Amino acid sequence: IIFANSHEEVDTIILPDENFTLSITDREEDAAATGALDILADGGNGLTIIGAGAGLTTINGNSIDRVFDVQGGANLTLSDLTLTGGQTFNSPTDDSGAGVRLRDGANLSVSNSTIRGNISDNYGGGILNDRSTATISNSTISGNSAILGGGLLNNFGTTSISNSTVSG
């Protein structure tokens, strides 16, 4: 991800049937070196991450931070994987979007995936769409928690959902 953030080419990461657990703590940086997997704007080409299947490939936030933080102008596509274990903590600037936080102008596409078991101290346990665009298809968002929008909170963004379940 750090390599993908450093240039303007279209990047694809293919993950095998495995559990990937975040382990380097420090929630205050935005370059994917610690805590969340930060996706930076890269000229609009974006990053695609493809797993072996939602029941086979898992990215686990390990309760140290949110799983993905998609910066304004960045594009992230997730397919055939599970996101779990994201957690945000009570902080004036960093307490929403435990599974995926989309910042102003970001784009997210999720297909054939599961987003579950993420905990936000504020908004958007599974996904926080903050003035961004999210497209969700053939996926399940369930078992997440937040004060508001356990599964998904759409804050002045555009969200399209098809053939999917959103239940917390």
C-alpha cells in the first residue's frame, strides 16, 4: 500500500486465502506506516485489493485503529474479502469510520465482500461516507457498532447499494 501511494499508476494487490492482521500501533499518521491502511490520492488511478473470497481472506484491524482510511481524492476497490476488527477511539478528530473512513471526495467500491465486527466511538461502524462516493454490491455489512450508523453512515455523500445486506 505504501508503494501504491507513492506513484500514479493503477495498482492491484491480490491477497491469498489468509488472515492479515494490523499490528503496528500509532493512530496519528496518514501514510500507511502504522495503524490504519491509509489510501492516499494518487492522480485518480486508485488501488484495487482482491482477496480469495469473503470467507477466505480477512484484513483484521486488531482493534488498534480503523482498517482503511481513504483520503480525499483517493480511489479504493475491495473485492472478495472480509474487513473486521477496526476500532476508532474517542477523539475530536479520529473517532468515526472503523471499517472504512471515506474522506471528502474519496471513492470506494466494495463487491463480494463482508464488513463486520468494527466498532466506532461515534459514526459509521462499518463505513463512514463523508462527502464521498461509495458503491456496494453483492456484499454484507453486519455486526458493526457505532453511536449512529452501525453498518454505514452517509454524511452528504453518495452511496449506491445493490444485492447487499446492511444490518449494523
